[in-house]
Amino acid sequence: MEIRIFTDAAALAEAAADIFEATITEKPNAVLGLATGASPVLTYKALIERCRAGIISFKDITTFNLDEYCDLPQNDKNSYYTFMQENLFSQVDILPENIHIENGNADDFDKEAAAYDEKIAAAGYIDLQLLGIGNNGHIGFNEPADTFTEGTFRVKLTESTIRANSRYFTDSEMPRYALTMGTGSIMKAKKILLIATGAAKAEAVYNAVKGPVTPHCPASILQTHPDTVFLLDEAAAALL
Ligand code: GLP
């Protein structure tokens, strides 16, 4: 696991964009695993700028998002579908048919989850997976639990995650369930890039990097991945 610490958020985002650029330059039809939340926003801005400047192109790129809320309309302002359209997809040259996000309104969640895993496998698995980290050490929506998860599944969100994410749901109630890639799906990615900023993430980052590998801190499994880089600001790295 490689750890890099930055004094300013813009430099961190440029470093993250450099890693994306290297992957896309080496493999223009790369498969990217994407994340939502506040953490990747500046990185997506940097990627949009590089796309506009003609440095990178998404025209042959395929993407799979980590997770999506269940029982929230796709076009709700808080859906991860909307987040991705607004923060990346509508501003780069990606083809709509190459974008994949779990359908949180599927009639049969197990079927949707299995189909999602099959699509990732058919695409040749993920070349570069971007991650944030929850205050409780979750990655995607893999919440602390007694066992690590495998493929995509429907998860009941913990109170800690509901508290952390409710701030976005100002005029509707936050969903209690989500579909998420499992830790097993995430670990199959060839390269993993985790971004964490702010003091609220310091304990989760410490547990992920220095703690035991345990499903009680899902991000700790990344210690066993052969090619993972953490990009942190000083506040998130404060306990290391
Ligand atoms: C959310 C998402 C995660 C994200 C994390 C941190 O609940 N499911 O994929 O990494 O929590 O979010 P943020 O970057 O907003 O702190």
C-alpha cells in the first residue's frame, strides 16, 4: 500500500487525475470503477479539464459505479446516477451505453446484483477503482460487519452512514438500503486509488492502514491488495 499526503486539495486531485490519465493513456479502452461522495469531486473536475484539453478521452472507456441507493428514483437529486451525470458524465465524451450504475429500483435485487457482477466480468474486470472511505471505514457501501462481502449485494445501511449522508437529503428521507459492489468485487480491480480528506476520516484511515485486516473496518482489506494507493490530506493522515 502506497500512502501519499498532500497539503492542498487541488494538488491531491491533480495527483489522482494523473493516475487516471496514466491508466487511460496506457489503455484507452480501460474499465474504470467510480465512486460518489464529496471525496472524488475535485478529481472529476480535473478529469473534465483534461478531457476538454484533449489530453484524455472517455470515448472507449467503460465505467462501473460502486453503489446506488435503493428505492430512490433514478433522477432524484441525491441519486448516485444524478451525481455522476452532474459531476462527470455529462461533461466528458463517454458513451452512455458504456456507463454502468446499479439499478436501485430493480424488481429483483439479487438478480440485478448478479447481472452487475456478470457485466463487470464480461468487461474484463476493473483496471482502476476509485474509492472514498466512510467515517466508519466503509468502502462503497460495505459496512462494518463480521465477514467480508463478495460480489454485488443489497445492504442495509448502518446508523453511522445514515447520520453521515443524511445531510444531503434535505427534502426527502434518506434511503435505508443500497446496492453496492462487495469487497470481493473491489479487490478484483487491478489498481485501487483511495481518496480521503478531512479530520472526520482520520480514524477510519488509521484503522484501514495500521489496524488489523478485519471486516469491522472494510477498508483494511486493501492492505492485502497488491497495487493500492491512498491519497490523503494532512487532516485525514493525522493519526498515521
Ligand atoms: C458514501 C459512499 C462511498 C463514499 C463514502 C464517503 O456513503 N457510498 O462510496 O466513499 O460514503 O463519502 P464522502 O466522500 O462524501 O465523505
